[in-house]
Amino acid sequence: MPVVRAKLSRLLGLIGIDSVDLLQDILFNLKCESEIEGEEISIEVQSDRIDMFSVEGIAYAVRLYLEMAKPSIIGITDKVFRVYVDAPVKRPYIAIAAVKNINLDEELLRDLIEFQERLHTTFGRSRRKVAIGLHDLDKLPSNTIYYRDIDIDQTFMIPLHDYRKMSIRDVLKTTEQGVVYGSISINNNMHPAILSGDEVISLPPVINSNITRLEPSTRNILIDVTGTDIKAVEAVLNAIIHTLTVYSNIVVAAEIMYPNQKLITPNLAWRKMVIDVDFISKWLGLEKEYIHSKATTALMKMGYMLNNVGEKHIEVLVPYYRSDILHQVDIVEDIAIGIGYGSITPEPVTAIEMEGERIIDRAITRALRKVLVGLGYVETNTLTMVPSKFLELIGVGDFIKIVNSPSMEMDALRNSLLQSLLILLVNSQHLVLPIKLFEIGDVILRCDECYNKWVNEQRIAWVIMDSEIKFEEIHADLYVILRELMLDGIAAIKRCSRTSFINGRCGCIEIDGEVIGVIGELDPEILLKIGIEYPVAGVELSVDKLSTILKPRKN
Amino acid sequence: MPLATLSSIVELLKSKSIVVVEETEKIYGTLSREGLEYIDMLPEEKVVLLLKELGGNASIDKIESVLGKEQANIGIAWAIRRGWIVVEKGDIRLKEFKFLEEHHKMLQMFTNTREVPQALLEDRVFQELVKRKLIVLSKKRIKVVKLTISVDEALKIIEHGEGISRLTRDVIVNRLWMKAKIKPYNIEALPPIKYSGKNHFFKEFIEMLREIMESLGFSEVKDDYVIPELWNFDILFQAQDHPSRDIHDILIVEGDADLSEYIDVVERTKRVHEEGGASGSIGWGYGWSLKKASKLILRSHTTAVTARYLISYSKPPVRLYTIDRVFRRDNPDARHLPEFTNFDGVIMEEDFNFRKLLGLLSQILRHLGIKKFKFKPAYFPFTEPSVEGYGYVAGYGWIEVFGAGMFRPEVLEILGVKHPVGAWGMGVERLAMVVYGVEDIRLLFSKDIEFVRRFPIIRIDRLGGV
């Protein structure tokens, strides 16, 4: 989530209030979390409200909510730019506009640059989807602008904060921005550029030219936005204009000449949307009468203008800077926010009869946990993630590996619960013996015929580590479990051999010929490999298989 | 009985003054190999007997040639010393001799190792044999355990202890406690360490959540950890270039799912993403990719589970919940783990609405024992309106408990659901940490068994709530 930092006094000044509590309360209602530290306020804004990525945008939303401002339409003052587009292959769209007569100063300039960066990193997907260039309009060589791919060896520019004219290839190679963003839109030896009067004024999404550099003395700002998604490009331009119009209403537009169509940017038109009163009432659970009495104020507090409030429909105009409205349900939410969630009385739901589907699973796990605790075992809560090097060390195959794990300690998922318990025992050898542990948890098994290749199985495992192990003990505990599940007459233990267990001291637990688990003593060779010096015995059972067996028996 | 066991028993008896231990040093003697050879005849005896056979006179060379040089030399030297012979210019003449009865008796005594009696240590013959290394000496420390009580008393103890220490059936029915005193315990001493079997506190916390949901009529559902992106993101109307789908945030595994059996959902998803479908939405307006949706990942939230179940449970009323593990690409620290637990639920009713959702959330919060709470507008890509529930917990202040909202119409259309659905989700660990006062999320996951063993059961039971 983007965070906007500002001087508290500046924000309060822009809003025109002096109560910090009131400010924080309104921010809370506008989906923002705020934190005050000394003179500064940090505001976490929602990632879909790009119009609130700036201090000015936040201030405006708060003023609206407090009914200190009324939504108003801004027109285009003039249309002076003509942009000829020969769509760059990797970055086909551009939008251009200017806002004139702004008194820029150091603080405003810094805020503006931060606003731009916030848009770049989140909504702009680190400049891949959308990138922004800000220019001093008075330094623009010509109002005729070209946007096209240029040859990186045949074209030259002075990158921002530099004085040397260099080839685009050198800009990409030698500047910090070139190294980070240079690969996004390059197409062989061609790269998108914005030109004006034979000069490259911007190399989107990498860097601007130094010749149109913004300065605290800048009065007129030209904005270019380029990207791969025309809607996103226009939305970002509008969000910037929305912020700048706090200072000046003089907006200058551009004609964007694509080979087969002509667009005007910015498009400051308010979108008409019709909301069904019945839908609002059903969705929010509020009476229509109540909605009619509250909707106008609520919508205006959220920045909408109302065309018509009818019995069945409310026709609204959606602000040009709101790119997050996809469906009437988004406006319904704004009505709820405008009314205030605190003013909506919760209506409790009545309890209904549960569906029986998974009751048997719960009964089994509950029984298993009760019995093992009764037998003196301590329940553990381990991660499914285990180190692959551990699994390889004990000779386990067929486990799932995570491609982009953040840590070598967690780069695979277990395919047996005993693996997690053994890892615990390795770290517990200095503790008072005996150590008796159990856990119920999921393991992940390969399933070539399944649509997702890997499936979960719920298991239970328990282990004993002691200075000397009496096999009867864990064996007897298994029979306690079987008896409590009423499976003692049905289950049989057949000698079998499994990796990790001592040959001859390992048994498979079978019910109706199906193996549902394993019991045995751990192979000393394995124990020493992983660094355990005490004997360990263990049992692992499939809870899923137990429940398949018990379901028909119980019903 | 092993020596170690024996000594500890002896120490115990000593501490009870039943025995004393006397420690002494003893000297043992045994014949050397040489001593064994001379047991019947010493070399000097051999020399004089040979001389006698030879008529009382012989050259040294002659003796050496019969007895061997070594034996001859030792024998001649000792015979001279005893005054049995004289040597003149290479010839030996016998004077007189007598057999060394006493030496032979002494050697006989030590054919087996035996203790050397004190008196013998002063004996000249013994000293000579030791000096000649025919008898070898060794020392041993011996502990002698002696009863300090009479044998009768000891037998009684064997039968009843010094008094009765362990009550047995025999003691009781045979009224032995009337004959012998029941021994008092050192009741103030510390016992050996033992641990109770116990449930893990975090698992118990999850059990509590399950009981709350069951009391409200919700059924638990589960799904696999490895799922295609489709369930995790696409059916929830999250655009394919959404930042939360970045490989820096989710954990991926190799391979793609085969979505051919889910063709209906896939079609609807594509339509809604691209142009809103019939939901009344404008959609995201991009080309939706099946390949991207098929990529296998470790699910990053459990809304992926509850939402997917709605595809098959599309008739109201439906109340489902899940509490299970999810995975994200976070570096482990005190607040984060790449694997943690989500609690998610959905409710569908013919006339379900936001007000009822707030009602249900209030009920859950109250069941959790949170009496003071508030709702804040929030943003989630798949719900509208969206809300966050905050609860007030003494000592912590306002904490975020869950995120919730009404599934967007776009989501409902993708799922093929015709009725409004309320949904919520929360991270279980965060809340449990507040409830149990645990500062580090890693302590909820066992690494240190001692932490669980020592976690008092009285702290586990939070059925009274937060």
C-alpha cells in the first residue's frame, strides 16, 4: 500500500481545519490509516485510489467529506499541443497535457516528484505499465511533439541532471535510470522517445531530458504519460491534473494523432452512471426511503455530482479522476462510506443447522488429540515447509520444491509428518527425556493424474525419543488409538520395510488390505546423519484414510 | 550388577548408616615368567648339581656349554655369593651346598596372584625373590562394605525397608504396617522433572475458532496447498498484472494445472476480466491469459478455498469456512513467516446484504470476547463494499481483526452464483499473538519443544475469549 508523507501543518492548511483528531477520523473513513510522528503525518492510502496518492488529493477528498468543498467541473482552457504518434512497439500509448500558472516552490516540487514515484511503483507497475514525465513548459522547443521509436545509436540527448549530449545507447548504459529501466521498452536497437523541435525531451520510461527540467521557479508544467494500457495512461494523467488543479485551473490539452484516430488528452469528462435504487437497497440492506434521504449528501461527500435522483434510479456523474469505478457496486460502497459505516446498524444472522459433510473428520481429529494428550504426548505446530537438503539427506524423494523460496530453510514441502517431528527432535536433545510429541497436519503428495499434480493428505504422527526405547510403548499407544476409534479388530500390522526405519523393526498398518500408516524404530544410520544420538520410535497414520474407513461405519 | 549401580546403592546405604565403607590398599604378588621357570630349581642349584656330577671340578666353559651362557652366569654368580663354589683361573671347584627349600616354597606360594601378608614383606628370602624379579608385586585399592547393623536387622530391612517405604498390596493386606513403621518421606525435596501431555496453544486457538463457526452453522472446507493462479486470483477478479501476483510476493512451483475440467469457470473468468461479462461491469479491458491462470502456485490466501467451493455450493443458504495454511514470499522475522494460517468464511443467502455482514462480523467478534469494536471502510480487489473490523484489546489498543466485504458482482458471475455473498478473512497468528501475549510469530510454530512443554495449560484455554 502506498504511503503519503507530509507536514501535518501543510495538510491541515490545504484542508482548512486545525483539528488533528478530526483529520484522523475522516482519514479512517476514507480507507486511510494515518500515523503522526512529530511534525509529520504518514498516510497509507488504498492502492486503487490513485487520485489520493498526493497530499493535495487527500486534502481534497477530506474537504469533500467534510462538505467544505462541492464537486465542480473543470474545463479545458486551451488546446495547443499536437502529438504525432508512430506507436512504439513496446509502449504504444501516450497522453499529454499542461497546467499553467502554478507557483512551484521547493516543497511543492519535492511532493510532486514523490507523487510521481508513488504512481510509478504501484499503479505503473514500476514504470512497465505507466511512466510519467514532468517538464517545464516554457523550455519546450515546440508545441509540435512526436512520439515514436528511435534508433539508439543515431539519436542523442542530454539526460536529466547532466550536461553532456550522448547517444541513447549511452544513456541506457551509463545513467542509473538507464540501467534499471532501460530494458522495459527497448526493441532491438529501437527505443521510444518524445521529441519536440528535433530535441529528445523524454525517453520513456527511463529518463527525461535536461533541457525541460523542472525547477522551483517553474510556473507552467507539461505532463507526458506513456504506457502499455491506454486506460491506465489516461487515468494517471487525470490523477496528476486533479492534484495540480488545486493550484490552478488553467489546463491545456493536446491532440494525439494516432495513425488512424485522433484523441484529445486530458479527457476531463465526468462519466454518467445510473444506479438502481433497488440494488443499493438489497446490497446494503437499507430501506429505499432511507437511501433516498441520505444518498444525495453521501454521494456529494464522496465527490459525485447528481444528475437526477428518481424513485427507481439515481443518475450520477463520476469524477474524471476516479479510475476505480468499474461497476455500480463501487458507487454503492461510496454511498455506504458517505453515510458512514458507523451509522449502519448491524443485523445479526441467525444460526442454522450445519451441513454434516465434514463432521466425521472433526470427530476423528478431536479423538486423536484427546487420546494422545492422555497418553502423555505434547502437541506441536510445525511448518509444512522444510529444507530440501534435509529431505535429501534422509533419502526422501517425490517431494515438491518451491521455485522462488526466500530461504534455503523453507524451500520444499514435507511429504511425511515424521519429517517435521524429526527436525524438532534434532534440536531437542539437550532436553529432559523422554520426549513424546504428536501433530496432526497436512503433507503434500505427488499425484500425476490430478489436475494440480500435488495433493494434500491429512496425517497424524507421534514419536518418542528416550535414552532407551521400549518398542512396546509406542506399539501399545498405537493400539490404544485403534481401540478408541473402534478399529482394533480390523487393523493389522504387517512387517514391511520403509526408508528411515530399521529393517525388521518396521510395520505397515493395514485396514482391509489398504496401508493406512507405518510404525517402527528409526534407523540409527539416519539418526546419526541428521544428528540425533538417542533412539527414536514413531507412528504415522493417514487421517484422510481413517475418515474414509470410518464414514460408512459411523453412519 | 554394573559397578556404577553398585556404588550408588552403597552410597545410599551409607547415607542411611546401614553400612560403612573401609578403604584399604593391598599388595599382591605373582610369579614372573622367569620365576615360573625356576619354581623347581634355581640356576645356582643347577650349577652345583652339574659340578657334583662332574666330580666336583669343571671349567666355566664346560658349565656354559651344558646350561647355556645366561643360566650359567646367573647360577655361578649366585653360587659364589652363597659360598658354594670357588673359581680359580677358569676352573670351578665345588665346596658345599644345600637345597634352597625355603625359596621353592615361596615361589610355589605365588604361582597364582595372591595378597602378600604383611609379615612376608620383611622376609629375606621373599625380598631376594622380589629383587631378582622372580616375584612381581602390584597394588590395589579395595573398598570393603561392612554392615553396621546386625544381620537380623538387615534381613528385616530387606523385608520391609527401614520401616516401610513403598506401600504394596502385600503390606496392606498382611498388616505389615503394624510390624514396621511406615517410613516418612522427605516431603520437602524437589521431585524429578515431568511434563504433562498437552495440546498446542495455537491449535487450541484454532479449535476455539472452529467451535464459534460451528455454533453459527458454518461447515469447514479444505483444499490443496498447490493450486493454479485461477483459484487464487482470477476467480476473485484480480487482474493478471496486479502487483500482488508478482513472483516477489507469491511462492511458485513448477508446472501448470490442467484446467480442462473447469472449462465453464475459465470461460466466465475470461469474459468478466476482459469486458465485464453480464455482471454490469466494464471489466479490466485486457487480454486474459489461460496460461497465466494455469500456473501452479502455493495459495497465498484461503479466500481461494471458500470462493472455489461456491462454484459447487451455489444454492442458498450456504455457510462455509476454512482455517488453514497459506504461503507468501516473506522473509522470516518476528512479524512474518512465509507460511501462516488464514481463517476465511463465506455466507450466501437469498437476501444477504452488507448490514447482515456487519451483523455476522459483530457476532464473531463478540464470540471472540471482543466487546468493543468498530468498522472501517477498506479496499480488497474482490469485495465491495469492503470493511475492516477493529477490536479493542486491553493493553494493545485497537487492533485489526479481519477484512471483509460483499463479493463483487464480477466475482459472483465468475463463480456462477446468483445471490449476494458476504466474505471475510483474517490472519490467525496476529490475533493469537495478541491473545497469548506472544511477541514473535515464530514462537507459535514449534522449534523449541520446551516452549510448548512449559506453556501453562491454564493459559491455553481462551474459550472465555480474547
